[in-house]
Amino acid sequence: MIADLKDVSKALGEKKFKLDRVTQALVLEEEAVAVENEEGQPEGTATGDNVEDQLEDTDESPTI
């Protein structure tokens, strides 16, 4: 999407400045989200690996 905006920006000429600002804001927002996601992940855990997911994956009942 960002690459498409850059291509359109080249074609628009006078409105290029506004489009460049929108593109830059999107890039900065994308980078901020990536940093937030990295900081939010505890070390040594993979995404989706939690106890509830593991419990749902087992259909076996305990044996006596």
C-alpha cells in the first residue's frame, strides 16, 4: 500500500507534498506498531502459545 501511494505521489505533482506527508505518517505508524508488538511479547514465548490454546488441543480425558 505504501509503495502504491509513493507511485501516485509521483504522478500528482502539486498534491505530492500532502500525499508524501500521509505516506510518511503511515510509515511511522507502522513502525510504532511493530515496536509495540515486539515490546509486548515476553521473552521465550511464541505468539499463540498459551495454556488455553494447549488445553484446547488435547481431547484426551485423564486415565485412572
